[in-house]
Amino acid sequence: MPVDLGDLRERLEARRDQLMARTGQIERDLRTLRDPDSEERVTESENDEVLEGLGGAERDELSRVRHALRRMDEGTYTECERCGEEIPSERLRVVPEASTCVDCAAK
């Protein structure tokens, strides 16, 4: 079954918007000034580390989603970036931000 690019674009755009909102909130939370004399300083510091990790992972995913949308605009979305073969539509349905076919992704 051929891939429905319209549906995948909608999914990617929705995911992009969700990730942008979440990373924005994480960045705002990390900029919140903490009381240096607080008894909760250690806990707050640990929470910040967790937020930084989550923010990094979400920024990485956001980058992949934006890249997929650019590839759609360029007309190269269904081509594997490594070997040039077509990415199977089932893979794109499952991982819409995929930029490689299954074989190249496994290498």
C-alpha cells in the first residue's frame, strides 16, 4: 500500500508542534531561578539534570521531525539518504521521521 504523504505530514507537523511546546516548557523551567539557600537544592539540582536530559532527547527528535518535513518539501522524503532506494511505506508509517531504509538503519 502506498504511503499517504498528507497523513504523514499532518502527523509530523502535530509532533513538531508538541515537541516545540514541550522543549519550550523545559527551557522555561530550567531558567527559573532557584533559591540558593533552599533545603531542597539537591533535589532541584537532580530535577534540572533530568529536565536537561529530556530536553536534549526531545530536541534531537524535533530535529529529525523538521528534517523529515524538509525532505517532504524537497520531494525526497521516501528516498533513503544513504543508498537512494525507496524507504518502505510501512517503515514510514511506523517511523515517519525515518530518513533511511531498514537495511541502512541496521548498519
